[in-house]
Amino acid sequence: MKTFLEYIAANDNKPPTVIDKIANDNKKPKKKIEEISPPGWKGTTEAMKKHKDITNPWALAYWMRNKGYKSHKNPDSTDK
């Protein structure tokens, strides 16, 4: 990343704009989010990942658990 003085020298003595600052922020590496299933729901979450219609199996698994649903899969995705 350039220093402020290097930036001004390279851009005809114009200070950086908000758009330049946003563009530089997007270059930072993104943090990887851990995929954590609800306790006892790992097999169900793994089975959900195979369905193309389910975009976020972890959120769906937590929602189902909070609604009172029970997991019907073992941790290795086989039926109980």
C-alpha cells in the first residue's frame, strides 16, 4: 500500500477520495468463517450441503433446532 505522500505524487497532487479508500479496504484478505453445526446436527448439516436448493445449511439447521425439530442423521450422514 502506498503512503499518503506517494499517493499524492502519483496522482497529480490530488488527495485520495472516498472511493480510493473503499477500493483499498476491499483488497484486505477476508476472514474465513467457521462452519459450525448445532450440537448433534452435524450429519443433518452434511446431508443438507448436498442439496443445491439449500444455500445455508448451518442457518437452516439452527433454525430447525430452535423450532423443536430433531436430527434424523448420524454424524456420518447415515440415517438413524
